[in-house]
Amino acid sequence: MNTPASLASEAVTASEAETASLGEALGKRLRGGETLLLHGELGAGKTAFVRGLARGLDVDPAEVVSPTFVMLTRYAGRLTLHHADLYRLAGAGDERELGLEELPGPNGVLAVEWAERLALAPKTDCIRVTLQHAGGDSRRVRIEGMR
């Protein structure tokens, strides 16, 4: 993983656009092979963050929607963005059917929403992104695991 430590590890955003901008800043720094595990309750801004991440990977953010019913979507850009949403999984290893263990590959990035539902241990060099409501449209975003 080639993510620099210079990106702030915690921030408070005041709007969905600011949350997306934080994701974009991270996306611009990714070089391929990274897995992002996103945590946060419903409406915490996980998909907004991924839209920004997409922009940073030269993917049209308007294409990125919550894949709750699709579970895994791929978007072509500077790097391929693999966007998984595990909301509907029971956490009993169901994610194996999606083939997540084979992703992201050296030319891709995997962003997993509802990562706490992964039954299998995630890769050790994951980037963990936790989003929390901080009142109104504000969100507290914590990014961990960057080198």
C-alpha cells in the first residue's frame, strides 16, 4: 500500500460534499492494491465518502450509488474501483460468494461498506475508515492504517 502518512487521520466534515472531498483526497493518493474497510451506522456518509474516492480515482462519482442490492460494483478509472456493500449479509461468510478475497488486484482499489459484517479476517494492510454522525450534516471521519 502506497498511501502517505501525511493525510490527516481524523477530520470533522460539515457537509456531504466535504465528506466526499476527504474521500477524493485519499483516492488521489492510492496506487493500487489497497482495501478500504468502511464502518459507520446507516446514513453516516460511507457512500458519499466512496463517491469522493471515485473522483480521486478518475471515476465519475455520479455513477457511484449505494450497491446494497447489487452488493459489488466495478467502476473503471485510473484504477478500477470495486465497491462492495455488505449491509444485507448475515456475516456467516456470505461474502465469499462475492470473491472479495481475490480483490482488489494490483490495479484496483476495494472499498467495503459495512465491513464489520466480514466473517473472514480482512487483509492486514487495510485502510479503515470510520464515519460517525457529529450533529446535523457534520461527520467525524477517522482514517487508520495508512503508511
